[in-house]
Amino acid sequence: MVPKSSTKSHRFLAAVVISLAAICVGVTTSSAQQVGQISGVVGKLSRGERVFGVSTYDLSLENARALARSNIDYVYVDMEHGAMDFGELQAFLLGMIDKAALYESRSLRQNVTPLARFAPYGREQTEWTVKQALDLGLMGIIFPSIDTADQAITAIRAMRYPQRRGSPYMEPLGRRGSGPVAASWFWGLSSTDYVNRADVWPLNPGGELVAIMMIESAEGLSNVSEIAAVPGVTGLLIGPSDLSNSLGVERNADEVERAIETIVAACESHNVACGITANAGDMARRAAQGFRMLGAGRAGGGLPTSVDAALRAGRSAP
């Protein structure tokens, strides 16, 4: 006997997929047609602009709808500390599809780029998680606790399909298995177009996936320049609390701020985005410091007042 909650979830997914078909008629393209950039985060970062976002544990339809209409560039589902439930993640992604916005813009680009962070650290086996997540349609992954360049290379390889002979972007060689049906539907592309676009940016200038490595250990800090230099890394995200724990000091210690400055310098040296979470009072300082990926905190049921204030402060920063 199928549990009622499971049946309800399946009916919801079916209803979303069926209704999505109507809007996709106007905006989906074949491989012969030209499609604009799909990832808003990639678009802004490629122009040197800042991107702002939130994290969330709340995978409800109500939260998905609220965030899809919020003044953010990305949302990342936190499955590092929350439950790793790929069925719920898929429902959340489908719930974020704003059909009215797609119809109005006649574009495949969603206003909010969906990302996720998962439980395995860089030192653990991550490839199966990456494959499962990207096959749902995610447009980027945040990898916690990347300590070495080799770990970053492993993460990038997991995100990439094996490259064709003669590709100008051959290394790091991809290991992702082929199963693009659900992801191509979510993106609004044919399977062929999806495979061509589902590569890491900026290694592949036509790629739509972002690969964010978290620096949150003393070892990661010591190897930060080598990690930032790995082809395919889009950016580094700082985890100040875990970093301070690894360094053996309090979160507000001067040593932590010096470490943050070291990470920003590595990002600038290798021309990758640098990310951190900041509150309203700290947004302008972090923006001036060189951060281009600014998190405003955790959202659930829409944007809390403190998160909205942080976003407003970040958007208004020079």
C-alpha cells in the first residue's frame, strides 16, 4: 500500500509537470534554435556584478513560490545540515518554476537560480550525490569543506560530462553519467542542448553550472590559492564558524578576519567569485572588500525581516 503522503507528493509533481508543458510550448527551443543564457548567476558574475541569495531548509511549495518571486539571485537548499531528500528537492525545484514570469519574459531563465549544498565533505565520496542532484535540474553545487586542490578537482570532475575529443575544455576530465531527461525538462531544453550547456562556468564560457568550494578549515586556508586555481571552480564560499573552530579561536578573533582577507586575495588573484554570509550592518563592508557572492541568511516561508534588510543593504552598496 502506497502511503498517503507519497501519493500526494506524486500527484503534486504530476500536476506541476503537466501544467508546465503549456508554458514551455512558448519558450522551449529545439537544438537548431538559439537560447539565451539560462543561469542568472552566471550572467551576472560574467559581467562582474554581485549576486545575492539565501539558504533554506524549507522545501515546502509555499516557500518555493515565495522565494521564486523574491529579490534574490540564488537560493541554495542546505542539505549538509538538513535531510538529504532528493524527492523533496525535486518538488521544491518544480515549485520554484514561475510560469507567469517565463511567459512574460519569453525566456527560459528563471529569476532565481537554484543551488544546493550536500552533506559529504571534500574528503568523502561525493560523486553519487552530485549525479543525483544535477540530474534533477540543479544549476550549481556548493561543496562543504574543500581542503585541497585534489578535492576540488574531484568535485569538478563529478559535475562534468566526459568531454568529446578535441574539446577546448578537456581538463578536468568529466565523470558524470548520462541521464539528462529530468534535468533537460526542468531547464526547458532538448537533451542534446542540456548536455552541451550543463558544464561548469567559467572553464567553459558556454557553461551554465556553478561550482562553489567552501573554505572552512585550516588545511583549506593553507591551500586556498591552489584550490582557487583549479579549472572549473566558479567561486569560494567562506564558512567563518567552522573556519574559526578549525583554527582553534573564537569566531570574532582577529585571526579569522585575517584568514578571510587571505581567501579574498586568492579569489581576486585567480579571478573567481568570493562568497560569504553577511547581515545588514556588514553588507557594505563585505561588498567593498571584494565579495561578489553575498548570502543574506536563511529563509523559510519567504524572506524574514532581517534577511530582507540584509539584501536591501547589499543591493544599495556601491
